[in-house]
Amino acid sequence: MSSEDHNDVLKNLEPQKKFFVGIDSDGCVFDTMEIKHKECFIPNNIKYWNLQAVSKYAREAAEFVNLYSKWRGINRFPALVMGFDLLREWDDVKKRGISIPEASELRKFIDSGRPLSNPSFKEYINEVGSNDELNTALEWSEAVNKTVDDMVYGMPPFPFVRESLEKLEDMADMLVVSATPTGALEKEWSENELDSFVRVIAGQEMGSKKEHLALAASGKYESHHILMIGDAPGDLKAARANNALFYPIMPGHEDASWQRFYEEASDRFLNETYAGEYEEKLIQDFLDSLPETPPWKSR
């Protein structure tokens, strides 16, 4: 299915309920961020990009970008490039005397406006022509997917996720809004029998989270009836770009966040008292918990 066909799936969704809730998946519904990045992404970063000589620095940089910073949850391709950039300017890495990829060709794909997915990347390579860097990037990304499929299973949702979905299902149309490949999402949601709660599982093949919300919800529901639930600033950005509300799942405090949503915030959303001071306080606490400066710069 082409990106245009995927767009039509979201564009043609008609409201069935008064409210709309978009829900991120990795790190938000499932506690999969740590295992995916530490056991799947980072080992393949080191292997495919020849970072063995600086592996401990490559690991720390990737963990900072993907897990412990305001960039948490961004797409794999810009996250990879950002990790390279952090390594290139790190004094301890410079002393090792190895070459860190510039990723100039990969940056062109990232800036192309295409969906940042493997199928889209393959189409891009076919159009512009292959080279060593693009081929390595595709091999790396496919290896990540294979490792995730092999490694990540049996991951239940956080406590109060299922209860929250059950509470919302009669009142809200729900959609998975994620930068993860759709196949991995469908596997995780179906094996936990959560897929029946959502109308569509929208992964990276359908575009960005901002595009998911724009196509599926914007203009179809009143803006204060649209809520995005996520664990990363990118989720907040996608919500704000569509004039939607945002509920943060706090990294490191996911259980408490979902309990608060189930017992308190969901009621505020449904009775239209969520926007304003209540939401603003939650978002500020969330943003304050995610740093912009890498810890090694202050050591």
C-alpha cells in the first residue's frame, strides 16, 4: 500500500463518537522503549556504523537522544543522525581518532518530506540511486526491525491502560498514533487484545504523528474533543500542531500517569474541564523532566 493509500485510510475516517483520542504506543502504552533501544537499536548502531571503538559513547549518546531527553520518541532516522552529531562533538570521542559518519545522504532523505519508513526509504533509494551510505542505512534499519521482532514479545500494557480504553470506548474514537513500523504495532496490540479498542493502527508508513492527527481528526471533531496521549515532546508537538489537547505519560512514572488518567484526567476530558490550568500544569511538569543538554557536557 502506497503512502497515498495510507493517507486515504485516515482521511476517510468518519467520526462515530463525540470525542477522539490518539494514543502513542512505545513507552506510552507498552514498556518497550528501554528494550527496543538498548537491546535492538544500539547494538545495530554499533555494528552497522563501525562504532565499536567508541561503543560506550555511542550507547550513551543514543540513550540520551531516544530515552532521556526532549527528543525522546523521535523517528529512528533523525535520531541516528543526532546521535552521530553528538559523538562528533564529544571530546572523549575525538581522542579515539575514529571517523563518525556525517550521514549527508541520509539527511537528504530525512529532509525530503517523505514518510520516514523503510518502504519509503526504498522508494527514495530507487529514485536517487544507491550508494554505500544509503545502503548501510537501509540494512541497519531492516536489521533493527528483525531484532525487534525477534527480541520484543510478551510485553503487557502498563497498568490502567486497558481500564482506560474500556472507559473511553463508548465515548471516543481511538487511533494508535505512532512512529513505529505498523507491523510491530499490530503485533503488540493484537497479542495483548487491545487492537479492538482502536479504529486504525497508524504507524510510520502513514506519515508523521502530526499528519496522522491532521488526517484522522482535525476538522472532524471540535478541537477540545481531540486528545493526544503520549510520552514524548514530539507527541505534544503533534497535538499542538492540530490544536488538540495533550495528556503526558511521564517517563519513569508511567504507572502513576495511567492511574491518574483513568481516575481523574479522562473524566475531565469527557466533561470538558481538562483544558486550561490542569493541562498546563501536567505539560510543564512533563517538559521539566526531559533535559536538552547531554549529561556528559556538565561532567
